[in-house]
Amino acid sequence: MTVRLTAVLLMGGLLLANMGQAADWPRFGGPKGDFMAPDTGINQDWANRPPRVLWQTAMSDDGYAGPAVAGGKVYIIDHRGAQDVVRAIDLTTGQDVWTFVYDDPGDPNYGFARSTPCIDEGLVYTLSRNGLLHALDAANGTRLWSRDLRADFQGQKPQWDYTASPIVDGDRLVVVAGGPEASVVTLNKKTGETIWAGGGTFETGYATPVIATINEVKQYIVFTAKALTGVSAADGALLWQIPWETSYGVNAALPIVDGNYVFATSGYRFGGGVFQISPDGPQQVWFSKAMQAHFSSPIYYKGFIWGTTDPGDLICLAPRDGTVLWRQGGFEKGGIVIVDDVIIALSGASGEIIMAAASTEGYQELGRLQGLGGQSWTAPIVADGKLIIRNKSALACLDLM
């Protein structure tokens, strides 16, 4: 290799490093389901160079459906009249590329659909509030197959409708159905055919399943209305359960799994804690009222737990014993994402966008933007170097690079 060629390659590597890295956000919770974006090199000087709004588009669902991003498109479920509208939006321009419409009768219940699409190998999977599951061609929105969780599995729709998002695990799609001996079901992701239905008989909660391996057994952690459960990924057998009866059955924040330990939290003054899952069953390590996450999921980063809690604080917890390292008010049910060693959060009440250091040394605010304003309960996401946020009436994309 010549010196000249070596210099060119080194310079190219430096340019790529300076440009940072970016990635899609193809499902609820991001690439790994942990609410962390792998993007690096984002702009953190908001005072002198505030992120630019690239586009904004109206939403007519008056609700909280979440966005996902893959292959240069944003996917989200909107609602018009008596129909849900799955929209594929160009990430660069904000213009609809295609839409897919289906009937969704009934009055609004805090809006309409509130799940997030899942994109995998050219397919888009969506779930309606009434339990209609669709697999669509990501390129043009053509319907490839569909299932009805209530008709096919006798699923019981919870008080605030189906919320848990579908997720892909290998060759299967994992969905919370809430039917008799069908708390959770797995389907062939290409055909929609049932692989197994299992997990016991539990009323449906609101959290998306978490894929984990505990005690060397691959399993799905499913938050039902009255229990936190572990379900065998191989055959749907119920492996363990922790009674978890909260007001109205609102168990919506995703649990965190680290090895054989699980952290879970719920709102309505319930609290949260860590449990060790042993072959003999779950054992409580600690439980406290420190974090009471209503529906915004906490994040496990750098060995600590970060998240928002009622009545509206952003907090940092030590998972060993639940010690609160710091607490900051003004976030009211807002969601968070961690990217490039910073926290980006929305104020659930005002829609303000806040950037803070992911530091255990106390709350350190790095920047603040007005955002879309108004109630903003849908968690922000970061994809391909862009921040995507929504309130009840609009979806917007901001440049983070």
C-alpha cells in the first residue's frame, strides 16, 4: 500500500468519524427496544445552534400513536373519520409516500390507535386499538395479511384499548392478545399463521413485550393487567409471574432486564423495584415509591436507571438499592430517549424539548426548545440523526446533526 493511498484512507476514516453515525428506529423502543439511539456526533450546542425544524405535518387522531423509522420513511397510525390511516411519510420532505386505510369504528378513547408500527425485512406491522393486526408492504402499503386478536384468540380489549406494539423476534411476530391461554401469541411474520398461543390467561396490560434470556432460557417479559410474567419463547409456557395489581390495570412502562434481574415500575402511586428471577421463582430485591412511571418507559444506561415519574419528575436511580441520585421537576409524564450520552426528554404538559447530561452527578440541563407545545405524551425518538416528536395534533422532524 502506498503512502498516498494510506493517507487518503486515513483522511476518509477521519471524515466518517466526524460525520458521526446514525441508524433507523424500526420499532417501539428503538433498534434494541431499550430507548437508546446509536447515533453519534449530534449537535449539543443548542444555545448557539438550535436544531432546525425540517418539516411538520398535521395529525388528526388527537392521540398518542408512536412513530417508527426505517428505510427513509416514518411510519405512524393516524385516524380520519371512522378509519385508521397508516401513513408512510418521507423522512426528508415530510410528504406522505403512501397510506393504508381500514375501518376503526367507535368513539375516541384518548385518541384512537396508540401503538407503534414495527418494520422488518420490508414489512410493516401495525396494531389497532381494537386488535386488528396488519402486515403491509413497506414500499407501497399493500396489505399482505391480517389477523383479529379478538376474533382469532378471544382477546379481551382493556379499558384503554390495545396499546402494546407488535415486535419481531427472528422469524416470528410477538403480539399481546389477552385471550384464554393466549396472553401472548407468536405468528409467522411472513404469513401471519399462528406458531403458538400461551403465557396463561391474563387480562391485557399496556406494555410492549421485552425479549430477554433469563437463567439461560429465552423468554418474553409480558406486563399484564395484574402480573409481570415470563413466557417461554420456545412454546409459550408460563415460566414465572409476579403479582402486580395497579389501579385500572395500567402497567404500561417497559420492564428493564439485566441478566437475571428485572426492574419494573407503574404509576398511580404504585412504585417499582428490582426482582431476581431464580430457577425457584422471583425474589424481591427492593421496592420503593421512588419511580412511579405511568406509561413512559425508563432506560438502563451506564448501570443506572433514568426516567420520568409521577408527579412529573425526571430522576436517576441506582438499581442496586433504589437510591435516588437526583430528581428534577417539570417533565409531567414526558418520555425520554438517550443518544450520544445525553438525555432528550419532552415535557408531557408543555411539549418543551429538554436536553440534559446523562450524568449521575446531578441534573445538568444542556439545552431547551419550545417544541410543538401542548400535551405531548408520546415519547420522542431519534433516527438517522433526526429527532421526531409529536403532540396531539402534529408530528415534526428536527435536525440533530
